[in-house]
Amino acid sequence: MINNYLIPVLLIIPLIAASLSLLKFSDKVLFHLTSVFCGIEMILSLIQLRIVYINGEQFFAGKLFFTDMLSSFQMTIVSIVFFAASVYGTGYFANDTAALKHSRRYSALWNLFLFTMVLVLSSNNMGMLWVAIEATTLASAFLIMTYGEPSSIEAMWKYLLICSVGIAFGLIGTMLLSAASRVTGSMEPSLLWTDLRTTASMFDKGIMLAAFIFVLIGFGTKAGLAPMHTWLPDAHSQAPTPVSAVFSAVMLNSAFYCVLRYLPLTESALGETGQTRGLLLFFGLLSICTAMVFIPAQKDIKRFLAYSSIEHIGIIVVGIGLGGIGVVAALLHTFNHSFAKMLSFFSAGKISHTFGTKDMGRIQGALKTNRYWGAGFFAGTLALIGTAPFAIFTSELQIFRAGFNSGRYGILALLLIGTVTIFIAALKHIMGVSLGKPGSNEKHKPELGEKLLVVSCILIALIPGLFVPGFLWNILTKAALIIGK
């Protein structure tokens, strides 16, 4: 066991930033301060990823906290997205007087939200994992109602109530896990994941399957899986754009990460029968079909992106459910989706500000009116619908390959119908927003930082589609082995 003192540092930094946010700094200083601390967190998470890549699992405080390749991979994505969203938010809120009134509260909650996300990804105790995911709900709920409008308050309460009910299901699943593990006869029952994995084959099969079902429904609610997804379109559309980007790009992944921790335990208890993967395939395909129905009817640009998130969490879940190369492809899809969705939300926010509306029917010619952010939206959304040679095309292709390898032709047919239908419907929205004659001659002049952000995100969304770097593939392979075959 290797004690890694970087783990508590990663937890403490957001808490320090949250505490400083309560001091009487100017609004501008607050947003820049948050960006600096998120930048430090990003650098340290990259160092942590390298340490785990070289030395394997790292522990702190006995075995209470730990990081392995799966958690370090997710934590790195979280920290990068939070840093990018913080930098974006500095310009996004610069002239927004309504938001600046609440800048101190926003900055404190933003950093607390980051802390809870890191706590989820560094918790070895399954009870503490449940507490951490509930804390993400409490920390992020009030970020939705930053502007204090009735619609945003309604969206916040919907998010808070539905996700809290879901997390209650997760608590039942956690208690059932504890009950299932007691049949091993251990004198000191443990809820540490690293202990549970060594005895999972002796767990009570019926109780463990019930635990997984409760966990899948509970944490799946927070992950945006259908039919528990109903909070997601409202919360994403009403929240400020940096918050929407973080919700879609990393919060959904972190919620599903909790399910992934239960998957190998349940499969081991059931004797690798594939029952849990069958459940994943059902909910994944249901999510894709739900997005397929609702995306064509969307008018709000951010609700369109929210339903796209439901589609992509469904694709990730299907990849895990197919197993084999599908698990690696699903993790690659997680990476690809996070950056493409972040770019799309950032661009949609800027475009909405330029046109003064989120109604896609009233937005035309974004590529002419707002050249850089118009290009960002065009490229980001083309990536999201799986257009070659963007990275999402590569990960989706590998998921289809996993289906062929396992002979799941019915699953493949449903997946193909869903993704093709969404491709056609979404392409219509994308072309309408990006092309055409703009109704206004007003043009947005982006700053250097905005240009760099757009170009960086486009490159990250594109490069893995051309070739997957060897180190990234090794990280994905090691993380996939933790989830199981």
C-alpha cells in the first residue's frame, strides 16, 4: 500500500478557494481567483494520474481514500473541465450585472462543487461515496438559480427533489451491499471497495443483484439515464452556461462512476452471468431512444444539448453493457463527449448572448455573426452527432465493433436506428443555427483567450478521431480492467 499525500491536497485546494470566496474581494478578482485554484487542481490531478499510471493504486488515511486508474482518469477530466469552465466564466459574467450580484455565493458554491466531485472520485468507502454524491447535489443545486428567475428556481427544485429521491435509492443499494457482504463471515465487515472486491465472489447473489438494481436506478437518476432523466433538460437549460457545461461534461460521468464501482462486485457475486450488463443495455438503449424522440422537437439551444447528453450517457452505458472492447470504447467516449459537450455549451452560451435568445428558430448565421464561437458550436455539435473524423465517431465505431464481436445484432440495430435518427434531426438544428443570413449585423469580437479556448477544444475533440495516443489507450485499458470484461 502506497500512501499518497497528493490526495488530501486535491481535496483541500477547492475548500481553500471556497473559503477565500467568502472574503470581500471584487467580482473580477473572485472569478480570476477561482480560475487560478482550478488551474492548480488541474495540474495536480495530471501529476496524480501519472503517479497512478506508473505506481498503481494510491491510498491515504489508511484505506479511506484511494485513487486507481479509473478514478484518476475521471478526476483528470473533471479538473480540466472545471478549469476551462472557470476561465470561460470570467469573461461570460464580466458584464452580467444580474449574476455579479451573487458572485461571492457563486464562487463559493462552484469550488464546493469541485470539492464534492473530487471526494466522489477519491472515496474508497462505499458509504462515504454515497455521502459524496449526495453532497454534489446540494453544492450544485443553487448554482442553477444564479439569476434567481422563477424558471431557474423551478428547475433547481426539480433537480434537488428528483436527484435526492434517486440518491435515496442509492442509499438502499449501499445498505444492501453491506448486507450481502456479511455472509462472508468476516468478523469486521468492511465497506471499503478495495476489501469488497477480494471477497465479492462469496456475497449473497440475490441481495447483491437487488443492491445493483437500486444503485443503477439511484445513481442513474443523477447520471441522466432515462426514464429518471426528467430533471436534466430543465436544469441544463436554466443554469448559467459554465454550470451547464460542467453538469453535462463531467457530473453525469461522475454519477455513473458510482455504478461502475458496483458492477465488478455484482458480476463477481453472480458468477459473471452478465445479468448486470443486461440491465445496463436496457437503460442505455432506453436513454438513446428517449433522446431520439425529443431532440427533433427542441427549440431551445441548451435543451437540445441537454437531450444530447442523455443520448451520450446512453451510448456509454451500452458500451459498458456490451463488454470487451466496448468497455474501453465507452471510457474513450466519456473523454470525447466531455470535451465536445463543453465546447458546444460554451459556444451556445456566447451565441445566445450575441442573438439575445436561446430559440434556435431565431438564431441564424452564427458562423458569420460570431465567427469563432460559431465555429466552436458547428465543430462541437458535429462531433457530438458522430461525424467523422471527430473522436466520437471513433469511440462509437468501437462500440459497434463490440456489438459485432459479441453477436448482439438486435442491440446494434436499435443503437443504429437511434444514433442515425438523432444524427439527421440534430444536423437540421446545427445547420439552421450555423448557416443562413443573420438577422442582425452586430458581430461579436472574441478576445485572445476565447480564441485559444475554442481552438484547444476543437483539437481535443478531433485528435483522438485521427489517432488515439498510446498513453491514452494504455490509461483506458487499465481503467477498463477495473470495471471488468
